[in-house]
Amino acid sequence: MRQSLALILVAALAGSITAPTFAKTPQPSIYPISWQLDFKHGSPKRVVVGTDAYWYLTYTVTNNTGDEQVFRPDFEMLNKEGKVLKSDRAIPAEVFDKIKSVEGNRLLQPLSKVAGALRQGVDQAKDGVAIWPEVTRAWAASRSSSAASVASTPF
């Protein structure tokens, strides 16, 4: 009985030592199962307007689906503290104007104008920008100390 139990245990261990089998990873469908917009974005950049700093991300969205589609972008940024920040919340118009000037793109539009119907074709592509205010964290020293520091934590 002990010998057969030991044999079963050895067989079980041998089976667990063999090369692991991996599940097949998902593969894209050969045939499209839903429409997809072409979306290209730039790198996050920083801009200062007056005394306030902002982060922004430019993008181009193109509809090559064959039909008019509705585009409802929603951009979020995760900062170092793990807080999710939604874009384009109470951003002054001057910030967009400065970004448009810096980027040199006369076709650049704010998120509110990019959202909506997106017509078919490359010539109907929309250039947009998502904007976030820079998040800062301030530390105040005790009253007996004259030091205070402010650290910028955009990402």
C-alpha cells in the first residue's frame, strides 16, 4: 500500500515538473466584428498660461469605417497619488488658444468641438486636444519654521 502510494506521489510530481502548458492568447479577428476609428496621439506636453500650468495631449481621429460614426472622447490621467483626473474640466479658453499657437495647427479643436458626428474619410479627420490642469501638492511647515515647499506632481 505504501509502495503504491509513493508511486502515485512520484507520478504526480513528475507530471507537475513537465513543461508548463500556456493557454492560447487572444488573437485579433481576421474579419472585423465591429467598427474601429483610427486614433493617433502625440506625447503629453506641458504649457504655462499666466501663473497656471497645464498638461495636454494632441490627437487625430479618422473614420475609415465606411459609415458616419459618433465620436465621444473621454480622456483620463492618473497622477502619482493614484487619483484619476478627467480632461477638459473648467479649462479657460486662453489655455486652448495658447496650445493651438504652440502646436501651430490651425485645425486643432477643443474636445467639445471634436465630439459628435465624425464623417467618413481622411479629409474629414479631426485634430483635437485633451487638457488637464497641473496637479500640485503643497506642504506647509510649522509656524516655528520659515520653510515651505510645493512639489509639482503631473503624472
